[in-house]
Amino acid sequence: MWACDAGLTSTIVESYAGAGPLFVNTLQTFLAAHCALVGDHLWPADAKEEVLRDPYYDFIVVGAGSGGAVVANRLSEVPEWRVLLVEAGGNPTLGTESPQIFYANLKTKLNWDYKTEPQPGACGAYKTKGCSWPRGKVLGGSSSINAMFYVRGNKEDYNEWAAAGNTGWSYNDVLPYFKKSENFYKPLTPETAEHHGSGGYLHVEHTEDVADIENLLLQANAELGLEITDDINGARQLGVTRALTTTKDGVRQSTARAFLSPIRDRPNFHVLKDALATKILFKPNTNEVAGILVNKDGKDIEIYARKEVIVSAGAINTPQLLMLSGIGPKQHLEKIGIEVKSDLPVGENLQDHPFVAMMFTTKSDSDLASLPNIVGGVSQYLLHQKGPLADLSPHRIVGFTNTLDPKATFPDVQTHYVVMVPNLTNIVDYFAIHDSSQEVQEQFQEIIKDNFVLIPYSVLLKPNSKGRILLKTKDPRDKPLIYANYFDDPEDLKTIIRGMRFIAKFRDTKSFQSIGLKLRWFELEACKGLDEESDEFYECMARQMTFSLYHPTSTAKMGPESDSLAVVDPELRVRGVRGLRVMDASVMPSIVRGNTNAPVIMIAERGADLVKKHWGKLERVNHSEL
């Protein structure tokens, strides 16, 4: 980054010399602070020259996101293995590293900016009638632009995977891998040690300060019967909590910062940045993988893998790359004009967590988002990683409930909360970022002028509806076609409406009434004339105000030989080819009941061990250090 270039920094400072010594000293301080936080020296250097000089690696990992960064770290622990990590994006920025402004990243080049194809009955309040699906295009991938919630899902998610024939993926099997990654923020007790780990690369914490609105939300949920808990990753997931986050000392702990920065100088580890993997290469007349084709600086480069290629490009880019390489549904690939290497249901079984955004408002004279406060917050953050930009407060409350059976051990609905103060659209316009319709944007801008706004999400955790991903063309630069198929199964709509009605009950709690929070609906033309208490109105709002929680999964499904939808086996090897595995959210047989970042890191940890075991380098299969 320019702030870390000594010569350029000197030039910048000199150009402002006429402004006086106080300004120049302040500028120098800010440049140094910026450099210390996100300078190029923190990340692995781009290895283009090394790759051109010697394009042969033992392992090539495609995608430096939640999965790929972990896989590359763990494989390069074997000193005799030469490991290359290929990433389509570049280094993290100040915008990615400050926890509070994570939403602002969605309108930058760090986002692939995917949109689902228009569908009747969902995403109606978007300009395109298709939902926005952000994905990270940067070291750390989506872990560099997400909301940093550390949520593992429910124990039953993994037991269901194992019961379906995925040996080695039960909760008891995967728990050691969750713990292996983790550096829990406080000393472990016998109780916390059962569920958490220390000494891992990924720092997980509760930040100390609790905002008043967070306490109010906890109490409101308690009034509705939810248990307040310290940890939904422990013995019991159901309840409401102030979530653990992947942050440390006021800085995001993406997989780039946690897993790549510490090994940036490891001699057997290289990273090729701003490089798009366009095709998996095969040895002549075989189905054995030879390497990959990468486009870097407008030129194609062939890179070869002596042992394996591991694709960790995520639930959208992974199926795209596989299909571009001839691995996918035969009929679709032949229609596009791609030679078929392995006829597999790649891109099928797509699952996501859709949510419906609701809104509570109360009059407020708050001036928290005024320009002086924002400038002061940036200054405080740059210099000390403190202040309002340094953590997720006041958005950290998350709840899990079963809307049909309060005694159940697993939830069907998750609730998130976004808190917005008056005039926040001057800084981050929530609905503009999501490309909502003009109707919604104009109403929201008017509402937030003099209102404190609370936006709860009713999140569907276990959708029955399945989508799919198809290629638009065989040009790797063309975005794939994403069919979310939200609410195709009517039971999904019924569940999310039960979640919405649960949220509506907050208006009757003493907690909400104490500060005058009232339920407020957008006045949408599509829902005009419907009784606001009717099922028809709730259904209309659900179909209009549909959003994605950015958790696409399951497009390269893991499963046993008998599973006709399986793309990879329980060892994460792609069927019908040799030397190719997938390690990211796309291998999930079914989506987990919770945020997906922590589970993907776990998949990568276990996947790396599967590779080490296969090649005789896993000294301690059971990880005695855990």
C-alpha cells in the first residue's frame, strides 16, 4: 500500500509542507498508523516471478478465503512440500480491517458482486428482482468482508452429515478441528475447554463493552422466553447471546490476518495475487489433474501440481471453475461447448440462508453519526484501534429459536439485529448497498432522518428449497447464473413467517416499550391494501423484503458412492478424476444452522489433515495437542 512506500510517503508529506509543521506531523502519524494496520509488509508478497521461474508445486490451492488460506497454511507446515495459493483479489484494506464498517466493503472492488437470477416470489424489493450475493475477492475471501460472527451451527448438522454416509464428519469428529483453529480470548476452564481451544491461529472473543441497546435486546428476548447465554457454541445452541466474534484488539481476524500473515515468510509457501484461475488442466488423454491455468496481468500462465490441486474458491466460484474444466452436468456442459471430463451434479443442491428484514423505529435526537464524530472515530481507530469503529457493537446480538417446538435441541430460525442512528445514510446506506428498489431507498432515507432504527432479520436456517448454479458461457470472466429458488418449498415460507411473527412480538415487550420502539413496515405497492396482521401481508413482505445472509453452500456436495447428488467423497476428492479435492462451503451436504465462516475453517482444517494422511505426513491423526 502506498503509505508503506518510504519514498512515496516522503513525497506526499513534502507536498503538504506549506500547510505547517503541525499538519505535516499529523499526516506522518496517520500514514504510519495506516501502514502498521494494513501495509503490504503484513501479507505474503506476490509470487509472480517465482511462479514464472519454476511453475511446479506439490500443491496448488485455488482461493485464499475462509477455506483456502487455512489449507495453504496447514499444507505448507510440511517443509518439503512446495505450496502455491492462488487468489483473484489482492491485499486487505483499511475498510476490511475495521470491524464496524464491514457493510461498506460491499460497494468496493473487494466484492465479486454477484446477483441471483430474477425469480417470482422472492427478492421483489431489489431493483433487479434478484438478491445481492456478496463474495470476497481479496486475501481472506469472504472472511475479509463478512460480519465476523463466530458461530459453528448445531451439533445435529454434523451428525446428520455422518448419518448420510459421510464417515468422519460427526460432531464429535469435527469438534477437535474447531478447537484446533481457535485461540479463545480468555483462559480455558474445564467447562469452556470442552468446547473451545487455545493457541490456534484464529482469535475469538467477546469484546468487553456492552451497548445499552444490546442489553435491551437480550432482555426483550428473555421476555419472550429465550434463555440468555454466554455461548451458543457450547453445550446448547438455542437462546440469545452477545455473539463471539473473529476480532482482536480492534481488528478483524480474517483468515488472511490469522492464517496467512504469520507465515508470509515461510520459504516453501507462495501466493499469486490478482490472478484468476480459469481452468483445471489434465494430463493428456487422462482424467488425472496436471495443474491449473491462471490469468495474471492479462496473460495466461500454466502452473503444475506434482501431487494435488485443491479448489477452495467458494460455493459460487468453485462450481464455476469445475464446470469450465469439464467437471459437471454433461448435458449442460455439452450445450455450452465444454468437453466433459466427469459427469457430476456440480452446481446443484445450492442452499443459502434467506432472511426478511423488518424494522422498529423510535424518535431520537442522537448525533452519533455527525461528521465530527465520524472523523474522530477514524482518528481513534487508526491511531489506537479503539472507539466506535473497533468492534461490532451494537450489532452483536444473535438469537436461535425453534418456532414450532420450544423444547427442541435445534433451531429453525436465527435472528440478527442491525442498529442504525439518524442520518447514517450519510456514511452507509443500508438499503442502497443492497441495491434495493427506489421505493424502499426513498422511504428508508426519510425514516432515518430523525429516527433511531432497529432492523431485525428473520433468518431461515434449514431451507427445503434448493437452487443451482449454471455457466452463462464458457468465458471464465462471465459471472455464472445463480438460481436461488427461495421459497420454492412452501414450508420454507411458513417457517420464515413464524420467525417474523416472533420478531413482531417485541413490540409488546416492556423492554421495547421503555424506549418507544414501534414496529414499522415499508409501504410497498405490492402489499398495498393487505391487513398488516394477516398471513397474506406477512407473506407479501417476506417475498418483497428477501435478502441473503451471504451463506451459499453445498454446490459440490460431499456424499458416499450411493449419493447421486455427491460431487466429492468424504475424503473431499472429486469423483471421476484424480488429484483434485474441494475444501470450502460447497462440500457441505446440507447447510448448517448458523453462520458459515467457522464451519468452513473447520472443513479446511480437517481437509488438510486428510491430505497429510494420504501422503504419509500426518504424524498425529488425533491431534494430541487438542
